[in-house]
Amino acid sequence: MSDKSSSKGILTPLKRVRGLGASGSSATADFWWQRVTAVGMLVLIVPVIVIVMMLLGRNQAGAGQILGTPIVALLMLLFVVASAFHMKIGMQVVIEDYVHDEKVKLVAILANNFFSIAVALAAIYAILKLSSGV
Amino acid sequence: MAMSIFHRATGVALYFGTILLAWWLTAVASGPGAYSIFSSFIGSWFGRLVLFAYTWALMHHLLSGIRHFVWDLGYGFGPSEREGLTWAALIGGIVLTVLIWIIAYAFGGGR
């Protein structure tokens, strides 16, 4: 066997160049980070529920004061960041499983990235603004 | 098992539910006007229904996520274990949701 590609598995050179093989994609990293963020949120869920309970029925000034407390802000930031990564990866899996038209899939994955980033930044910006007290 | 779709469905619901989380935080950061709009939505019967559904989706997704962790670690694949884990996630999700709302009303209801 003198064929150069024989040692690199069954992928055609074109497929490999497109990065669509397992070695060329980020699937393994996604799998790992989906679980890292899940464990993170598992730890954070109780404090986050307690924070939400503390804020129930308060007016804007009271809610802002609590959310701006360093420990509360930090816990919320961690939860928001973990959520954003987790939901971005999860939705990508769902898209790849159910959307088979390449163009629609591309648009859906783009939209997923934009949505996840926008939601995360909106939440992060709000928390930081409350923390800085302006 | 058909129940696995619940994990995905609740995940997708939570995905769009994060709009609520971002709206809540930006409303507090924006000021009293924006916050009162958010409060009147979440205080309405429809808002409370959405929040209740969100709570359930979160609790179910969390418990069925733990179930996936058990499977990731290589346990719980026996027929009865599999069924048991699924039912535990299903019933546990409902129990936790009701519990959280009881505590929420006991805590925040007076304010």
C-alpha cells in the first residue's frame, strides 16, 4: 500500500480538508465542556435559587442592591457563563441531529451562536453595571 | 426510552427561557420603569405560568441530567435501573418544582 492516505483512515482528502471528520471537529471538546458546565451549574443551582428567593417581591432598588453584592454578582456571573456555554453546545447538538439541509443548518448554527452570546452579554452587562453602582 | 426526549425538550425550552433571565437582570439594571414592566409581566397569571413551567423544565432537566451522568459513569443500565432513574427524574422534577414554589410563596409572598 503506497497510498499516502491509507494511514489516515477512511476519510477522503476533501472531507478531511473540510474538517468534517471526528479529528477535525470540536465534538470531543464540546462533549467535555457540556459536562463541565453541567457540574458547575449543579453546584451553583442551590445558591442561585436562594438568590432568586431573596429578590422575590422586592422593588428595583432593593433587587439591584442585592444583585450588586460581590458574592451574589459572582455567583450569578458564573451561572450565566456556564448556562451560555451549556445551551450553545446543547442547541448545536439538537440542530445537527434534526436539521439536515446544509444551508439551513449553517444559518441555525449561526443564529444559535449569536443568541447565546447576546443573552450572556446582556446578563453579564446588567450584573456588572449593578456591581459598579452606577 | 421515549422519555429521553424530555431531556432535550426541556433543554430547548430552557434555552429560550434564558430570555426571561436576561430580561430580569437588564430590567433591574435599567431602573424602576423597566423593572415595573418586568414585574407586572411576571406577576400576571400568564407570567407566573411561564415561570412555573420554567421551574419545572429546569428541575426536570437537572435531574435527568444527573441520570445521564450516572450513565456516563457506566452505571444504571439494567432494565429496572433505567426505568427507576427515569421515573425518579420525572417524579423528582415535579416534587422539587412544587417545593420551590411553596417556599417561594412562604418567603416572598409577604413582601
